[in-house]
Amino acid sequence: MEQYGLGIDLGTTQTAAAVRRDGRVEVVRLGGRRAEIPSLIFVQADGELLIGDAAERRGLSEPGRLAREFKRRIGDPVPVLAGGVPFSAHALTAKLLRHVLDTVARLEGGPPAVLTVTHPANWGPYKREQLDQALRMAETGPVLLRTEPEAAALQHATARRIAAGETVAVYDLGGGTFDAAVLRREGDGFLLLGEPEGVEQLGGADFDEAVFAHVIEMLGDAPAGLDPDDPEVLAALARLRRDCVEAKEALSFDTEVMIPVALPGVHTRVRLNRSELESMIAPALEDTIAAMRRALRQARVAPEELDAVLLAGGSSRIPLVSQLLTAAFDRPVVADPHPEHSIAMGAAVSTATITGGASPFATADPAPTPERTTYPAATPDRTAETAAAETEPVEAAPTETEEITAPAETEEITAPAEPVTARVPVGSAPARPQAGPAATMVETAGPPPVAYSRGAASVSAPQPPPVTTTRAFATAPLQEPPHHQVIQPPISPGGPVHHPPPPDRGGEYGGRKRRGMILLAGVLTAAVIAGAATLAVILSRGDGGAKPQGAGPTPTASTLPYPTDTMLIRVDTGGAGRPERKSNVMLRTPGVDEPVLISGTGGDVLPEWSHDRKRIALTRNLDDGRNEIWVMDASGDNARRLLTGVTGGRAAWSKDDTKLAFMKEVDGRGQMFVAPVAGGAPKQLTFSRDLKDDPAWSPDGKEIAYWVERDGQRDVYALTVDDPNEPGRRITEGDTGPAVDPAWSPDGRLIAYTRSTGPGLSDIWAADADGGKARPLTDDPAREMDPSWAPDNSWLAFTRGPLEDPRIIIVKADGSDEVKLTPGDAREGHPCWS
């Protein structure tokens, strides 16, 4: 069999593959109707799996058995339920990958000589390690990993001329994620400039839901009487959702479409034109333009220095994308004829490093290779932001440089027979020594089978021979210039790491519509995705019972008496004080034994969720005594330093999550400031010489609660943000104080706080936010502090114990039913539940 290289793009909604043989790259037709297949897995009653087109067909009648968009759930410890069976997201990814490998091997007469798999550029180390686990579970053998923007650039470079030294930006808008990266052509590859940017929970799937919500709104009250237990209703809703997807895609070429609606008792058509679609998705697309601007700032490249903006991902073909890019950057926008395949094709191009042959840049402007017309013979359905100037807003700082290391569990390390030496750009420092062997791809059998997940359905399909290579591959670590990263393909899989940060599952871009219509659309979408049982529960709860948004979903059914929304915590190790004490920020989910690391520099304290739970702000204590405020995604990825020269106190998010309130010393006194999260000069709100600290923004965004010391007692006040007349409205006084650590309840009715009861002792109290009655919630003799409300107002979390040995406790809002969350002798404090 003639050897070939295989590139796979595991997308959120669609999966594509391409092969490279003799210098030619061809798209492999994985499905019956289209070359790509939907990234769907259907769990049959007998446990067998249907994947791709077959899963989509069966999912129309039984949507509760369908697993979809699981790429968005990579790293989420809560399993994906399909047909009542729990799967981890990486296990489902492994099933999909194995299916693609089997299909391609059957078409090509054997396995590939080398495999490249792509991933979003803004995935941090943890999510890449989760991908490693999926690769092991799929028994792929050695794999090259490429970021999706890099793969897209490679494909564009081979299909048209991108000369050495030219700089391009890649705009990659797929089904579930958005990536922006800036690259420069260097020799036979690309140099990544700065750090990529992205919007992880944004893609075509969100636009699909916006269309679906529009259709439901146009139907008025007609869907309100649908029976959630009727299989016919579920099947009809699934068909309607599919028709909405097709309508969205058609509007990339047509200016108007009619969407058929065939629900029980409702038979009509809904007209949708391109301008209506654009009005729905324009806010989300503006976010992608903002991310592209950030990527350019990170790369220190002005828009006029770009030679082109390259489009990738199926959703990039929406006409408004090109219009916004042209208006924003005034540079040529280059679209691939088939953007849904460009990443897979670029991944296949990258296999030339191993399979050899002519350089993909050897010829100028080769004609794009057409899709293959080969169909799989009898493809099976299964397989299975004076003092303001001193507080410096800091542009996004580069994250730690990735180093290329050997796989954690390589069975054999050999010297490469024909090493491919790493390319070092002119002006770069020589390669630096690195402990351990260079990353080496060797001829080796695939890893042993790995259990997928407890209760996961098995796929009883014959397994092809393991993927092997016929040429050794080595990369030397590079000393990289500042703000630039040399792209080398890391060898995967690496060893598994058990730190799963749950991705944000918060509000969606479609949430700008009326609340009632959005709720209804969400209910109906739940019907399509989760099935009748879940829909029945949602309908019975109504508006008032909707679960608050969280960093991660909770299990569908829970016997725990308390909320299971994930909280942020501080975990201490080492000595009792700095610098011996090391503090890291982790996630703790009530009911789950082990916390999950989010930020581990040893000086990370006081973490705070944004209101949409998509981002985290934390205070970082440096060893030299200085403090900084950092902002990052909910998963810990895309961390950037926002402010320096602050006190060691907490930051507080504004209602719309666009600003942070924080404290900074001015002439020896802490003063409150507000800074834009996107960057800009902070605004000083307080100027008095009173001691003050602990800002907490009200849910309505109008006030900031904080404590102020006057006449020898600290009490909680609420300062009006637009007219900050100090000290503000008084909340506690007299016997209800001394009071510190104010925390608004999510509904804005109460303020919990820490009330001092003696030297080194305190309890948790709550006061009416209007300054009315205050009452104790706890009376334990130990020190209690740092209250934080559950997202639904029903419970409180707080810290109990001496400062050097804290524990996290939760109680109901009335102080009853105490539960200790911190296990054993762990030192956990400062919970942030909402």
C-alpha cells in the first residue's frame, strides 16, 4: 500500500478528514451526502453506537439518545448523558476519532503513515491533555497536533501564494469555537506571532439556536400546548431544528429562505431574510472582531502590516463576516472555496514533515484539489482594566511558552534514523538544553486499550492495525524570541492529568431576545437535545425555577440537598504565611471529592466569578510584596494581567462584567477604583482618609458595598457608583457590627457579611440590603469569614477556622443544615459561589 498522511479536523458540529499522497491533498468523503460528517453519536437501546450521518437520522426520532457538541465539554468533569448512559467528553471524542480512522483506512486500503489532529488555538495545557487521552483511547498511535489556525494557514499557503515574510491573520469561525491568530511565513512553515485569541463558546451552533429561537417567537403561543411526552413532538422539533440549520447555511448564498414548520397542530412556514439573521448574530460577530484586534495587539502587528486575513471554518462563509473584517481592518479577506474543509486539508499538508515528498511550498499557486468523489463502500452506521496613572492597566501578557516534550508514556525511545531538524528563524537564539529526550516519533504499536467511562456503551467493531510510521521524527527545543512562538508539531498523546476545569455553560448570544421567548426556545431546544423526561421537568419549573447559570452543568438528577454549582476556592499548602505559604485557585463542586486546579502560581488568592461565570478575576501576591489582578477564562485559559500596583484585596465584577472594582493605596490609604476589563484608565471613586476595603458590586450595578472604619468601628456601607458621595448608604451599625466581607445575595435583597465577635473570632451575619434588619446565621466559636451565596440564593458558603488552617462550610440561607465541604486536613478558604 502506498503510504499517505491523514489530517483530521474534529469540529464541534462537523468532522472532516483529508489525505496527502504524492504531494496532493484530497478531502475524504466520510459521509453519504457530504464529505464531512456531523459530530454526533447516538446510543442505541442495546448499547451500540451510531456515529455521524446515521446518528443524525436516528436522533430525529429519539433526541435523548443523541450526544452532540461534546467538543465544547472537553475538560468538564460532569458526564454527557446520552440514552441514560454517562460519557466523558473525551471518551466521545475518542469514539468519533476511531470511526473516522476506520472509515479512511477502509477507503485507502490501510492505516495512514502519519496522523495530524487539530485543536483550537486557545486551548490550554489541560484541554490538550484531555485530547491526548482521547487519542490514547482511540488507539491512534503517534499523532502530530496542530492548532486550527496554523492548519488553515498551511492550506491557504498551498492553494495560493503566501510569500516568505508575509504576515497573515487567520479568522477561524467553526461550529462551536472561534480562533484568531497572526502568523508569518517562515521557510516551509509559519511563525506564530504573540498568543492566539478566541471565543471558546461561540460558533455556528449558537447561530443555529438564534434561528430556532426566531422561528419559535414567530409562532407566538402555538407551541405552548405541545406535549413533552409525545415522541411525535420530539421528532418534529428535531426536524425543525435541522431545517433552521439548513436555512442559516442557505442564507450565505440566498437573501431569503422559507423555513417549514410541521409541529403537531402547527403547519406553516416562517420567512427569514439575511438582514434578520445578521441582526441576530451581529453582536456575536463583533466579539470575534474584538478578539482579532486582541490577537493583533498580542502580536504587535498593526492592521496595515497584514497581507491578508484568511477565513477558515464553515461559519466564516456568512457574508457579514467578510464585511465586518474589511470594515475593521481594511485588508484583503481571502476565503477558501470550502472553508469547512480547510483545517483538515491543512492538517494533511503538515504530514509532509514525516511522509516526505516535495515541499508543499515548492510550486506557486497550484490549483486547489477537488473533493474526492469516492464513497465508502457500505460504511457501517456504528463505531462505534494622581493614583489612577500609577495603576497600570496591562495588555494581555503572553502565557508561558509551550515546550515540546516527549510523550509521558512512550514505550520506546530511539535515535531517529533520519531526523527532521527543527527550523530556527534567522535572529533566533540557538536551541537551549532541555531535560529529557527530544520528542520522537518511533515505530511503535498503539497503546493498550483504555476504559472509556463507567457505564459507557461499547463499540463492537473490528479494530484495524495500529497507526505506525515509517520515518523517525525529532524536534529540538527552541529559544524563542519575545512575543513570538515557533510552531512545531507536538507529539501526542501525552500523559493524562486529572484536573478537569468545567467549561462555561452560561448565557448564550441569543439571550438578547425577550425573556419569555428565549425561555420557550430553550425549553424546546432541551426537548431536542435531552429528550422528553428532561423537557417535562423544565416545563414544570417555569420561569421562576430556571436554574442559574454556572461554570458547568450539574447532573441531570441529584440526590444532594444542596446546590452543586461549582465554586472557586483558595487552597493553601506550605507554611502559615508568605512566602512559605503557597496559595492556588481551584474549583470545588459540592458533592465531588477532589478540587480542580485553575491557577497555580503559588500566589493566587481571592478568586471571583464574573456574573455570567465565563471569566475569573483573582488577586496575585508576588514574592516581592507587590500585588496584581489577573483575568482569565472560566477554565483558567487565556490568563492576562489586568492591573498592577493594587492592594492585596479582592476585585469585584460589575453587573455587565465589563468593569472591576478594586482597592489601591493612595498616600498610604486604600481607595476604591473602577477599571474596564478590556483595558483603560481606572477611575477613582473614594478619596476619604477612612480605612476601607472589600468592594462588592450590587446585582443591579448601581452600588458597591464595602466596609468603612469610622469612630473605631468597621461597618458595611453601599456607595452609589454614578454619584459616589462617601461613605454612602449605611447597612450595619451598633450591635450589628463590626462588619466586613460584604456579599450581596444574587437577588439583591440581602447582604451577608462577617461580624467580629472578639479578637480573632467572627460569625456570619446577613442584613437586609435596604439597611433594615440584621441577624446572625452562624454562632460557632471558631473564626468564620468570607461568605458567598449560592447562585440560587438558597445556601451560603464561608470559611471556618484559623487563618493558617481554614475549611469551607455551607449552610442554608437561614443558617441551618450545616455541611462541611473541605475533606480531611486540606486547607481551603475564600469560596466564591456566585
